[in-house]
Amino acid sequence: MSAFLSRNRLIVLAYAGMIVLLLVTAIFSPGFLSVSNMRSTVVLAAFVGIVALGQTFVIIGGGIDLSVPWVLNSAAIVMALLCGGQDLPLVWVMPLLLAGGALIGLVNGVGVAQFGVPPIIMTLATNVILQGLILVLTGGSPTPSAPALIQFLSVGRIGGFPVIALIWLALTLVATLLLSKAAFGRHLYALGTSATVAEFSGVPTARTTVLTYLISGLTAAFAGMLLTGYSGQAYLGMGDAYLFTSIAAVAIGGASILGGSGHYLGTVAGAMVLTILTGLLPALNLSSGALLVVYGAVILITVSIGSETFAGLGGRLRGRRV
Amino acid sequence: MSVEQTVARAQMPTQMKDTRPGIDWRGRALDRAPFLVACLMLALIVAIYGSLQSGVFTLDELNLDTAAAMTLMLAATGQTIVLVRGGIDLSIGGMISLGTVIAATRFTDDPSTTAFWALAILALGFLIGALNGLLISLLKLQPFLVTLATWSILNGVAMIILPTDGGSVPGWWVGFASGQLLGLTSPVWMLLALLAFWWWFRATRVGIIIQASGSNEKSAFLSGVSITRVNIVTYGLSGLFAAGAALFLITQTGAGSPTIGKDYILPSVAAAVIGGVSLFGGRGHLAGTLIGAFVLTLIGNLVFVLHVSSYWQPVASGVILLLSVLASSVAEKAARSRVL
């Protein structure tokens, strides 16, 4: 147990932070812990969490995916256009757009792994290209409303549980299995720790890198479709906020931006922390500007706790070398 | 050269090729390939633009385009210094927003008050940047995350000061951008000043140390460089230039905006990368960045004269960004294979 704690210190801390934050919020706003409020918090966190799933894989592998906003937005808008408010087309539209998201991820991954383009530049380029193409496609005009089925997936309930929370739970299980039990997970941590060492140890580094971006494209596209259901409509710019929140959730969850460490379970706590904060500020009567300040401070604090300086300090306090 | 000589030269071992007397033009060209690619792109864009629109090759057009590109150029100058150091600064977006917001709420018709606040904004930019550098060094944190966090904080402060676009600046401040000397407007003189600054700066002690610690932090440290001090100066300068960008931007918009800064974060990186600045640190020249900023700005003009939807502009800039990165990575590979 203590071995588990020391190995996953940052993830445990993220959950501890989440619980403290929940209690603090409950003090300031007594209704916050009510079932209906917790339900809506989890639903909002699920969108961040699903987008951040792919981001977690990419960051553990030592990269970063800035193409998330417009992969998400493109999937949302194309889905709304192709379905025209009808449920039936979803049967082929959903797989098609998931494949589309995966394809963008594939392009990102191949650019990074095969052509040596820095991840920031590669994913930034695909992001602006997608943005332009979607603007050209829609001409800036709004799209039809979301099909009822997709609305059920994002706001519906099964036995009192929000459907999207169940989807998020299932995805969390899959991601945890991939990271902790599958060869892919071991390859990923090796790649993120040192690409050179991984390559010489026989890890298929190129394939692993491409897969992380592919997963990120997949989850961003999926989140885009679900988000359309949540807001009832797809609109331009709906993905913009998710670039910051997806990276922030991963960072708060304890992963190093340099790669090689972290776990999706930490990201889940990170997504919850970010969402609870959005709920806390109205209770304290604070503006959206203050929310951004708090977001920044929380990121700074959590990454500081994870830094070598603090780890060394903690080790010295306990009287042993780290 | 006869056929025999050519064959003989081709069969010479690689290391002998490099020791032959005279200037190694091919090596030099490969070294500067990313910059040359950027020049070529700019020439191509100007040529297409000039053939479709009359009056492109006039001073007026130069004045207009430089004014349009100057905010990005100032932001990208700071970003170039950080990239050469081997870091990245996302907080410039927050600083630009904060700068315009402070200016729009504090500037008055009284020149001394305005001058005070303008200097205060510049000082604030340097201090916040220096704080970024300090956090990165002291806590051994990644520049990406630290500046992401400070971007969010600065953006939040800007939104608290001025929740929506608004405020105003005195007319004479707005008029600064159209002030002329010898037929050239002030933005063009600023462009020349930026080039002169870089020409001076890269040869100073600080400039050399920044470049050295960007190419190899460990050897710079072992040569007695204080990494903490380098980071403070590097990010401080980036903040200073971001504040300058804010002061210039407000001559173009005439009002403050708490969200406008984010439009310059990634384009500033893109301009530098198009201009051949390496994201891995140690390599890059401001002239390249400025050309990159011109390329990104002129794409907008080009889209306009081609009579296609302005929505094609991001597509074109994305494609150009990818092309230039691919070109430089190919050139870098070629250069490396010559060295080895």
C-alpha cells in the first residue's frame, strides 16, 4: 500500500485536492453536494475528461495535441450537418466521424513520428487547417439542431445515472487497462521517458507515437459529438475552451509535460477539480476573470508539488535522500 | 571540371570534401535553408500579390502591411528570444490583453499620465516575464506549463479590469502609427529598429549566453552561466516585447480587449518557425521571424485579392507552416549527414 502511495503520490494528491475542494465548496454553497448538482458537475467534467483522455496518452508519450479544439468542433458541426436533426443517419455518421478524428490523429502522429515535426507545430497546423475548412464549409452560419439520440447520450439518464457518466466510466476502465496492463502502456511510458532508449530496447516508438495521436483524435471527435447533444446545437468555437482544460486536467492529474509519467486516473481527478472550481466561483460571487486566475494558480501549485525541487524537499524532510 | 575530376571528387571521403579550401557554399546554404525557404515564400507571395493588385510595390503598401504585421512582429520578437533559449512563452497572450486593458482604462489626454502608464505597462511586462523565468528555474518547471498558468492568470486579471472590449486611448496615441518620417511611417521605422536591436543584441554578452544555453544548457551551466539569471532575462525580455506589442496594438484598435492576446500566442511561434527559428533552441535569427510575420500577414491580403472566402486564410497559413517546417527538417537532416 505504501509502495502504491509513493509511486502514485501525485494522483493521490489530485484526489485529495478534489475532495478538499468539494468540502470547501459545500461550506460556501450548501446545495453543492446535492444529488442533482453532483450529477451536473459529473456531466460537465465528463466532456473535459473524455477530451483529456487522448491528451493524457499524447502527453505521457512526450508530445502535446493542440489540434483538440477543431477536431472536436469539426466532428460536432459535420455531425449536425449530416444528420439534419434525424437519429437514423447517426448509424453511419458516428463511425464515420470517429474514423475522421482518428485520421486527423494519424496525420498528426505521422508528421511527428516520421517527419520529425515538433508536436506543437504539427498539431497547431492541423488545428488551423481544420478551423479554416470548417469555416469555409459552413460559411459561418449555424447548423441544424442535434439529433435526439445524441442528446440522450449526453443529458439522458439510465437508472438515475447520467449516460455520459457511464460512458466516461467505461472509457476510464479501457484507458486504465491500456496504460497498466497492455504492452502498449509499457511502450508508452518507455517512449515518454526516453525515446532513444525505448527505440534501442525494441519498443515500436513510431507506431506508439502515432497511436497516441490517433487516440486523441478519436476522443476529441467523440467529445465533439456528445457536446453537440449537450448544448443542443453545434456552433463555431465550441472546442476552444477544451485546449486549455484538457492540458490543465492532465497537468493537475500529476503527469509530467515531458512525458513518461502520469495516469489517466489522475486526469479524471484533474477534470473534476477544474469543473468543481467553475461551480465554486459563482458561490463565492466571483467573475469569470477570477476563475481564470484561480485556474492558473491551481496549475502552478500542482505542477510545483510535482517538481523535483518539492520532491527533494519532501525527501529531506523525511530524512532520506530521494 | 572534367568528367574524371567530378568522379574523383564524388569518390573522395566526406571529411576531405569539407577540408578543401574556399568557402563551403553548400554547407552555408544548408545551414540557412530554413531562412532561405522563408525568403522564397515571401517573394512568391509578394509576386502573386503584386501581379493581381496594382500599387503593391509602393511605399504606401509597405507602410500599410508593416502596420498590420507590427503587433505580431513585436510579440514574435520576444518569442524568438525565448525559442532561441530553448523555451516557449504562452503568457504573452495574457500580457498583451492586460496591456491593452490597462492602457484603455488609464491613458488620458494628459501626455505625462499616459507616458507614466505606458512605462508602467512595459515595466510590468518585464517583471511578469522575469517572474516566469524565476518560477521555471527555481521550481525546475516546464516553460510550457508555467507560461500556460501565467497566461490564464494574466488573462483573468485583464478580464477583471475590463470585462468586455472597450475603453479608449487619446487620439494622438492612435495617430502614432501613421506618423511619418522621410515617407516611411513609424511601424516601418520600428521594423528597422527591431532589426538593429537584434544585430546588436545577439552579439552582446547576454545574447550570446541566451543562445549558448539554448543549444546546450548543461555546457552553458558548466561554463559558469547562471541558468536562473538567463531565464529571468529571457522571459523578462519576452514580457517586455509583449507589453510593447500591446501598446502598439492599441494604436490599431483604439480600445482595450481582455481576450485579444490569445490571437498572438501561437502565431508568434508560427512566425518564428516559418522564419527558421528552431523549437529545440540555439538556432534562429530575428530577420527570419519578421519575414515569417510578413508571410502570415500577407496571406490575408492574398486571400482578399484572389476573391476567395477569407476563411481560407487559416488553411493557407497552416499549410505554409507545415511546408516550412518540413523543408527545414529535411535541410537539417541533410546538414547533419554532412557533419557526421
